[in-house]
Amino acid sequence: MRLKASPLPIGLCGLVQRDFLSSPDLGFALLPEYCGRGYAIEAARAVISHAQAGLGIERLYAIVKPGNHRSVRLLEQLGFRRERLYQIPQGDEVELYVRQLNA
């Protein structure tokens, strides 16, 4: 992710296909000084739109570390719902969120 006025990156947002999930997941991260300015939701909406219309993806996941309230709030604004606690292969426990795109 970059601002229009600057070539410097401010974060990332995209799709990740993890071996342990049956569908891609939405991943995003911003440098701290750019958090809370609406950049993540704008980028995530564009990625979701491309996933649905451009790639024909029917379901997206998102994984969030417990206690990451900002990311949870963003996912809920994007229409994701909490599915369950999930233990990833590395052993960490995360919150698993899901959103149906072509339901």
C-alpha cells in the first residue's frame, strides 16, 4: 500500500493462500503512523472486490491474534463474522473469521 502523493510504502493488503485453510485469507498490516486513517478498509474493500469479481472467489478467511480489537472491528465492518478459535500449524491460537462472497 502506498499513498498517492508518495512512493513510500505504508503497509500491505492482499490475499494469502495458506496450506491449512481451504480458501484464501485477507491479510493486512500498516505502519503504526498510518493506522486509524481509513487506509486499511479502503485497500481491503478493493482486494475483496477483486477477489469476488476478478477471481471468482466464493469465501474469504481472515485470522487475527486474540486481543487485536482494531483488526476485529475492521473485519466486522467488512462483513466478516467470527467462526471460531483456530490453532494454526505453528501452534499459535488465532481467531478465525469468514466472509461468503458469492453466496
